[in-house]
Amino acid sequence: MAFVAGLELRFEIRFTKQDFDIWKIDRLPGGSWGNPQHLDTMVNTGKNEYYPSVAKNGDLYFTVEAPYGKGKEDIVMCRPATSGYSKPVSLPDAINSPNYEFNAFIDSDEQYILFSSFGRSDDTGGGDLYISRRDSNGNWQPAKHLPLPVNSTGLDYCPFVSWDKKYLFFTSNRENHALWDRKGKTYRQLQAILGNPGNGEDDIYWVKFDNNW
């Protein structure tokens, strides 16, 4: 309600619920792109679905907030079907937990999956990177915590492995230790710290991918 020059104005603002959904765009002949297409309701629900990763055979992995998971957020997979996709299946306990699992990257051959998790006993900060590999029978093995300094006391997330499988790229909001070393700093020194990576904002990092992880 508002009042303007003695007049009473009544108005109503209606907010439409919005959530994250997964969309796709097809590559057209000649190299141009088509129009965005909203994936069907087998994939998208009234809750959040996000961070898709697609294997070579078309299997789609993504994060869900929907009720068919095991925890607060989980990673699921669905296969291409004649029309759209099959029903999403929650990945096993080797990957999903009662906590948060999100932002998965699937190897193109589905030999390993990288993801972030928050709330595990070995979590060093606000969420860390983990990897699960498949054994010779195709079963996912218990996820392993990536070592320091790949993980940090900040949030480490959004993993992506280069197509040649040599480098891991990820996002982190880790902080430069100089921010909290309790040493006096000049204005210029503080300005330099805050204006560079490690200032507590999100930065992109890369490291050689280790097949022994």
C-alpha cells in the first residue's frame, strides 16, 4: 500500500515461484545453434535441478533437490530414451549421503565421477571435492576426498576435467592466508590482496589431474 499526495494507492505484487531447471540447445547444420529447449518433466520438477554433465553415450548426470534423492541434495543419472529421458536414478551410497552432494562432472567414458559434498566428516571447509571410480564390474566405489591443496578450508566446487583428461579445473573461494595473519598492512598492501585471487571471492583454479586419486 502507498500514499501519494493524499491519495491511497493499492497494489499487489505477485511473485511466481522460480527454480533451476535443465535446458538444452541443439547444434544445427552449418554450426549455428537452435533455440533453448526445456527438458521434459521426467528430468525437471518443481524443485531445483542443475549442473548437468553428459557422458559420451548420452547418459545425463545432474544435481537434484527433488524427493527421490538420499540427502538434502543428491546426484542422479538418467538415460536417453525414445522420447526425452528415462526416470532419474539416485547414485548409490558410495556417492550420495544424507548430506549435500552437488556439481558432478562425469568422465566421458563413465569411469569416474567428480563432485562436491558438504557436511562429511573429512570436509575441510565449506564443501570439498570428491572422486568415485568404477570397478571392473561397473560398480561405483566409495568416494575419496581429494587431497590438500586441491581442497581447502573454503568451498571447492564445479569440477571439470579437460577433454584430454590431463587437467582438473574447479572453482574455489579459498582465502590468501595474508588476509587473516594478524599482521599490519598498508592500504596499498590490503588493496593488492583484495584485488587478486584468494580474496575470498570465487576464483577458477587448475591442477594436473592425478590418476591415483
